[in-house]
Amino acid sequence: MTPAEQSLKAAEICRLAPVVPVLVIDDLAHAAPLARALVKGGLPALEVTLRTACALDAIRAMSEVPGGVVGAGTLLTPADVKAAKAAGAKFGVSPGATDRLIAACEDEGLPLLPGAATASEIMALLERGYTVQKFFPAEQAGGAAYLKSIGSPLPQVHFCPTGGISLKLAPQYLALKNILCVGGSWVAPKDAMAAGEWATVTALAAEAAGLARA
């Protein structure tokens, strides 16, 4: 899969909803009901971060939920890419980008949202053909104001900013022409997950799904 093909598929996934939930799953039993709750609320694209022991099994379980498009976040190595693809991930997200990681995603045919935080990183990825990128850590790296500024010299790049974004901050990003969606964890509160309050998750998802985009 070429970078252009990857970016085309990544853009398609990012356009499914204004928010991509960024999920840290500690209990495998939460995976399927969480996916069902989020999809029911209107958020089909789900990023499961590879930060817990059950993350790959969670991807497998969530991939079976109708209407969901499950991806793997925190991809760091080629081994992560292979494991995520084998678990059923439909896309990958990385905090940054390395030659080996990019090559692995291209070889495995896994659409990648490669991370970038500076103009040079954005330009380097663009040079390789990646026109859809993750901007991380969004709030700490300059926020919506930075992305608005970078959109003038680099209008051909579109972003999914992630990191420190809340329901309150999300509209600032989504109002920008170079933003396809935002990544956020607020739609899946740990206390609600622990208590099995899936209706709460669905309500938060519906609120996020209703956010306006430019």
C-alpha cells in the first residue's frame, strides 16, 4: 500500500465522525460493550492504544462489533504493526514516525496516521506522500492556533490532532479547514467503563458525534 493510498484510506476513516475515541482498555470484558456503546452513539472509528496487556485481544473483540472500524494506536515498532494487523486492526496511529514503522505499515497494507509535531516533521511526511497526519501532542505542541498557522504554507496536509483535547476544546480544532477529526479519550471515562455504564458512554459519543466540522 503506497503512502497516497494509505492517506486516502486514513482520510476516509477520519471523515466517519468528528471524533475518534482514543481508548486505553485494561479489562478485556469492557472491549465489546464499549465498542457497541460508541458505535451506537455515532462514533464508528475506534483507536485502541497498545498500552495494556489486553490491547490486541480488545482489538479482536471490538472488530466483531457491527459498524465499528477498529484501529491500533501507539504503534512504535514493525512488530506492533504486524501484531495489530493480525488482530484485525483496520488502521494504525503512531505518536511519531520512523522509517522502519512506515515501511512496516506499507508492507502490511495498514493505513497509517503518522504522528508529527513540527513543520519539518510534517514536511518530511508530506515528501513521502502522507497528506493525512496525526498532530501530537496537540495541546502541548501549540493547539488549534498552531494548526491554523501551519495550514497557510502547507494547505495540502490534513490532520487528526490528539492529546489534551476535550469536548470544550474540540470545536476550536474542528472549525479549521485542515482538520478532518480530533482524537479524544473523554468519550470513554474510566469510571463509567468500570461501572458498566454504557448508556453514559453512548450519550457522550452522541454529543461528540454532533460536533460541527468546517
